[in-house]
Amino acid sequence: MEELRKHLSKVNVICASGASSPPVYKDECVYSYDNPETPTGLYVCLHSFLGFGEAHVREYASKTGNAVFLHIKREKTLKKDESAEQEKKEAAAEAPPESKITRLAIGVDGGYNETDLAKKYEIKDTYSIVVAPELDKKLPYPDPELPIRVSQAIEGILAADSAISKLEKSTLMGTWDGEVRQASKYAENLEQLNNGKRIPPSGWQCEKCDLTSNLWLNLTDGSILCGRKFFDGSGGNDHAVEHYRVTNYPLAVKLGTITADGKSDVFSYPEDDMVIDPHLEKHLSHFGINMAAMKKSEKSMVELELEINQRIGEWSALTESDSELQPMAGPGYTGMRNLGNSCYINSVMQVLFVIPDFQERFVGTGAERYFSEFPSDPANDFNIQMAKLGNGLQSGKYSSIVENTLDTDNLSGISPAMFKNIVGKNHPEFSTKQQQDANDFYLHLLTMLDRNSRNQSNPADALKFLLEDRVECLASRKVKYKKREEYSFRLPIPLEKATNLDEVREYQERDQAARESGQRLVDRDIVRHKVPLRACLERFFGTELIEQFYSTAINGKTNAEKTTRMATMPDFLMIHLGKFTLGDDWVPKKLDVSVDMPDDLDLSAWKSTGGGLKPGEEPLPEPAAEQPKFTFDDAVMSELLNMGFPHEACKRACFHTKNSGLEAASNWLMEHIADEDISDPFEVPNNSIGDCASEQFVANPESLAMLMSMGFDERQAVAALKATDGNVERATDWIFSHADSIPMDETPAVATPATSAPSTSAAANYRDGTGKYKLVAFISHMGTSAQVGHYVCHIRKNGEWVIYNDTKVAKSQNPPKDLGYLYLYMRDE
């Protein structure tokens, strides 16, 4: 007690008012995944309210002088009373073998991640006070002999919401429900034409074809038109969306889903989402529809999505649900809990920590280097949370199997809540609990790594490589070579190169006939396009025609040919199969395709010979000092606008693809539509073709130093200042949104006083070696779009494949290597 009194001045009490209350980490250590249930319990500092496992508490106290802790030890035991056992048996007897999925959701009743019967536990928490470093000397709480300040501090901690709980109440964690919709901003003042239309209660048909199902009533003019065609051929003929492109009438309701309670399918074309129309009853009555008398007669869009997700047959194949999986535990076999559509994070992080560079920086001694700094806010320190995650996955401390089963109640694992918070903070997509694209998150994480790797090794260097583009002007036959930095190797999938086109065509005919008769084929009958990987590689490395190419050799537009080669071969190559694409009708879709990905891959044939111009080649002239102003291709702009893309986004697409055509612009938009500034006003940098007009730009050394202190390299900083007329704040945003368009071969022009920082861009390090690789991991997606479904990953360890499905880690029996989305190959020296 005497030792405790010596430290009273360092004990803080949380204000009862709750105003600006600090976060209280009373359910998990900020440096590890220790918690009150671990054998050594959790120690909560009475000064900073940070939580610590036993491995870190003494050193923290020694470095900070904060020595007083509340020790929390929790015992959780399954109730043994007869009533609970009886209820459990009855529920088990009544439960079907496999519950039907009825909601497009995760973590809610009827969703994909349905939980088994909840087990009832007896929970007992024991509290005591310790003064570090003497952790064995515990003072019980409550105790009237304790100083009142200590008692008040503990009362505040116990009464406060835990930091994790606060995250759960935000949009970060918890369940996800794909059926939750927002009110449309177009509903309040929706224009409705007085054209005399009256809609009958049944017998509807599309006004432009003979379809009688999947019909949508436009709430402005009363048109009844069929919906979009789904990727598998079902659905409609796109007449409703075509009508919107012509009229811009924003809202439509799906006929057959209108019910008296207003739970109808309403789609907003400009918002590109299912929405709520608060005034639906009034809008329907305008066309003579009595909503109170309507009954549901057709499947909702959610029901159709669920049906397609299960029909395409990916789910059982990718999760290996038909196999007898043997659970695995130990170092490197630790699962990650799904926080509500966080499976894309789980899969990407499991795969990245296969790479030795990530382990060297963030695991073991590398992690301790960050931990030993003990910053004031470790929960919001990127490097610490990366190290916490890496240690958690690789140590094996949090990996165990209570029984030889994959029942989630018998599995341990780690909850990446703090990690998800910091990597998603302020990001429009990754801060939400909606499903996201795994490749987008992979690139986002590498961007964050780059920002947090100043003056230290960057693990992403193992994945970084250069592509070399060769562009030949067909009018002058002069050429230009340019290199660009990449971290993800996106391959197109040419379906026309499938080896089983006849079988696919026959299957599609049988499937169409079955649907017309009200039936559907079973999963095992599915026939997918089988596309060889070589066909994908030949398409990527083949010659591409660029139309409307501005040639400096003729000072005008002409056609050009572009070929691409690998300038460097990274230690690890991430191949991204282009499964999410645009259909012929410009509707986003996912290709249900099988690509035979080999265990051994040789890219040597596509390695650049280097050295720039080859004998007999003449270079394209550098742009003249005065260049014509960049003008947007009116035809491409018009087509993009008709497809529903925002005007400023269309301008960006035309500029970044150099007016090279509709396909290139639309593909660029598909890859960048989630950018924060995609709809912001766009101005052509320096309003010229090329960067000639701005090459005389000289960066202010103070502005340059400020940007570089944030972790950006000199090349990025100079390019950003040049594009934003030297505005540091705008330059920061510009770098984040233009990381993929900063030229690699640009030589920074910098003012030359003694304070100028030395250039590092010229010495950029790209690892290189042979073009032979071995497959070490792949990430798979199941579902019809990037916004729904589920991700799992498979990793090869010790010569055998292991499946990581959130907390479930097991020896793989049938790794579906042909159905993956992202593939990690390791260079085979």
C-alpha cells in the first residue's frame, strides 16, 4: 500500500461528465492480443488507460513512470445447469442440417455467417491493483483501505465504454446487412409527369420487348421497362437503364415487389444503388396504384442476388465445404475474426505476412523495435498496429484448437479491430463495414506502408516492379520507351480464348431452357470458361493499337502501337486477374471463369532487354516548348456521360488515357471510381499535352522539405507541387489520388540552396532476377460483385496447402487454384 501511495500523483480519474473522455483499452492489449481471458490477464494503466499484456507492462512502467495498473482476470465457463443443457439439446434436435441463407448479410440472422446456437457462459471478473514491476503483489479491489483517488480511477475505468466497444458503435465493426438502404435525395422533389398513365395491378409487360418479369416502373413518366441483364445471362434486356440514359428520370420501382408496408425495391440510377423512397405511396398513387392493396409476387433484388451467389457454385469450391478439413494451429496458423465484411482484410494480411520482408520488419525483434518506443497513442500508430498484427499471426500464441473441429466456438484467433481502425480511418470505403475489393485494399495498404517507411526499409519493395512500355507512332515509325512502377500485375481474361467454348455454349443453352421452364441446373452441372494463363499473358504483352495518339513527330493525331514488357522481376509478384469488368452493355460484372494457374510460372520470354532504343529505332521528339492545349474527346465524353459516369470523372478518364478511346477510358474509370476526388472539379495540369510547359517549374525548397517530412519521396513531392502551383495542402491530396500517374523517369527540378534535400529518386531500388516463379498463395472471392460475397485465401506452407477462412485454418484438401482472384508468386532463383 505504501508503494501505491508514492505513485498517486500519476493516477488519473475519468471525468464523470464524459466530456472528452480518453479511450479506455480494458479489453485488449495495445501491443498484443492479450486480454482479460488470457492466463496472465490484462493490465490497464491508471494514468493513460492503455491496456497491456504481461510481456509489456514492466518496460512501459519503467520508461514512462506510470506504474499503477488495474489487473483484470476473467474466467469464462460453460453453464452446466440442467435447463441450459436441455435447451441446447432441444435446439440441436430441431436445427436443420444446414440453415438456409435468407439475407444478403453477415453477422445477422439469416446471413452468410450464421452462428450456431449461442453457448451460455458464466463470466467472473477478478480485479486487483498492482504497482510495477512487482506484478505478483496484488491489492484486491474493492477495498475500503485503498486511496480514494485509486478507487475513483478504477470506478471510471469499469464504467467507461471500452475503446473497442466505441469502434463497434461506429461504422467500423459489427454486423453488415446488405439490405439496409438510405433514403434517396431525389425522392423529396421528384418530378411526375401528368401524362394520364394508369398502371393496372397485374399483367405488365416491357414496353420495348416481350418480357413479363424483372420489370421496373419509372416513377417520373410511368414507363414499364425491363431491368438489367445479369452476368449469367438472366435478368432483362437493359431497357429501363437505357431509358434513364435518355431521360435522366432518376427513380424506378420493381413491379411485383410493391407491398403495403412500403418494403419495395426502389432503384436510383444517379445514385447507382437500391434506395428508400419515403414518398413511395404518393408517387405510386400518381399512376393509379393503391400501395395498400399490393402484394409481393416477384423475387426482390436481394433474393435474386442470393440465388445467383449460391447458383454459381463458387462458395462450396472456394471454402472447400464438401471436404473433411483438418484444423491446424501454431505459429503461422492463426485465424482472424470477421468484424463484419472484413474478410478482404483478413485474406490480404494473411498472404502478405508470407513475405519475409514483412516478417523481418513487423515480427519478433522488428516488432519490439516499435514496441519499445512506447508512444502516447499506440492504438493509432500504423507501425505498432502492423507489428501487433504480424506478431499475432506468426507467434502461434493465439492459435489453438479446443476440439478437433472447425466449429467457430472451439477456435481461437485474433480480432484485428485496432488494425482495421487505423488502415481505414478517413477512407471513404475501408472505414465502412461494407465488402470491398481485395486488390484495392492491397494497394491502399502498400500506400500506407510507403507513407510510414521513411528512413527505414519498406517491405513493399519485395513486390515493386517496373513495366516498360514501347510506343511506336505508325505514321513516322518513331518510338518512345517509358517505364512505370507497379505493385500489382493486372491480367485481362480473354474469354474467346477458352479451350471449352463449345461446352460453355451448350451449357448456356441448357441453362436458358431450364430457366424458361422455371427450373435451374444444379451446381455440379456448371460449365465455366477455361482460359489458359498463357492466353492472358499473351493478351497483356501483345501489341495494342492506340487510336487518336498525339505524335510529336508529325505534330498531330495518328495511330500508334504499344507493347509492354517486364523491366524488372520482383522477389514476389502479385497477379491480379481482371475478373471484375464491364460487359458489352457497360454494366459492371464478375466473370465466372476458370484460369489454370500453374505452380511454376516462367515470364522470361516477356523480360525487357533494356537499354532504351534498339539499333535502327528513332526516338519520338520531345514535346516542343509550346504545345496545343489538351482538349477532351467529345465523342468519348458523350459516351461516358451516357453510361452514367460523373462529368468531372469523365474528364479525368480522357486525360489520363490521353484520349485513346472509349474502352481505355471506361477501364480507367472502373479502376478509379472509388477515388475520393473522382467527382471533384478537374483541371488539366498546366493545360498542356505532356509536361513540357511545366518542365521549367522549380520547387520551393521549404515546401519540398515539408512534403518529404511526411514520408513522400522527392519525385512525388516535386510532381505534386508542379501540378498544384506550389500549394502544399493541395499537393498532399494530389499525391494520394495520382500515385499511379507520377512519371518514373522524371528528374526533379529543385531550387539549389544548401537547405535542399538530396534526391533519392535516382537511386530507386528495384529488385530483379530470373523470370521463374512458384505459386505460394492465392486469394479467392465468391459472389457476383466486389461489393458482396466473401474472401478466403490459400497459402502453401511446408509443401502443403492451407486454407484461411477467417478464424478457420485447416489443411486444404482441394485448393481451387483455378478460381482465385489474386495470386502471389515467389521468384524461384
